[in-house]
Amino acid sequence: MLRVEIRLRERLDQDWAEWLEGFAIIHTEGNETVLSGCVPDQAALYGIVSRLRDLGVKLTSLSSEEVKEARHEKNR
């Protein structure tokens, strides 16, 4: 799983969160938007980036880090 942060040069309305796989949408004081969330793999990340491309928004940065999924084990 990848934890992702994408910064945009413009404001993106909160209504796009569902279309962007439920990523959190945060607006900064500098009129930028920060998208953050998790995707299962690199292919899903490319899907998000493609959707942003289709919207015509300008990306200023993208960072990702691999994280382990939390596993819940039942006590026996």
C-alpha cells in the first residue's frame, strides 16, 4: 500500500473527493490544494494522476511512501 500526498497549484473543490478515491482534500493559505490518501499500488496512483490530468489541474509535487497494512488478529 502507498501513502500519497499530491500538491496542486490551485484550489480543488471538496466535491471531487469521491471521484479521487476518497482522498482528503485540504486547502492551504497559499491557495493550493493538498490531496492525501492511500492507494493499493503504483497502478492505482497512476489512475489518480490521470484523473487530475483530465481535470487540467497543475501538480506542484507528488510524494509517496510504502506502508504496511495494519493487520488485525483475533485473540484466541
